[in-house]
Amino acid sequence: MAFSLPCKEVPGLPVDLDFLEKGAWLLDSIVIPFVFCRRSQWHVWLIFAWRRDPLRLICRKGVVCRTEAQARMQAQLLTRGAARDARGKLKLNEDVFRFCES
């Protein structure tokens, strides 16, 4: 049985990555902290999502902590420092991701 792709693959253009060089969209982005445990250490990563196009994401490594409480506190501090919205009023439309809860 042969495997066929539903559409033809096309190489990307340099224009597709312009948003990385032009960081103006980061001014209108939402910062989401991601805390997880790996090899007995707690890692904090920050995810920047653009409010107009939530599928445009950038992930940045934060810090490594020994305890979960310490990691959660660091995540709060990093989020407040990195977010352009000091009041935290910007919200992300999670319907764009179409999560299945089953």
C-alpha cells in the first residue's frame, strides 16, 4: 500500500519567518508560563502567543528550580516581567486550538 500526502509539499519562503525578525507582534502578545518536572528538577518556560493569531507561538526557556513551589513563584515573576500587559487583562481565545477533552 502506497502512502500519499493529501497535498504537495512546498518549501517555505523567507517571508514566512519575518515575524521572528520583526518583534512588533510581541507587544500584543500574551505570556503563558509552562511549569513541568523533568529528572527531579522543575523547569519554567514562557510561551508567547500573539492575540490576533494564537497559533503564532514562541517558546523561551526560563529557569530551573528544585521545588514545585519555587518554580511556580519564578513563573509568576517571569510572566509579570515579560508581559507587556501589566494588568493581565489580555486573554487568549482557546477555541482556536480545538482541544478534545475525551
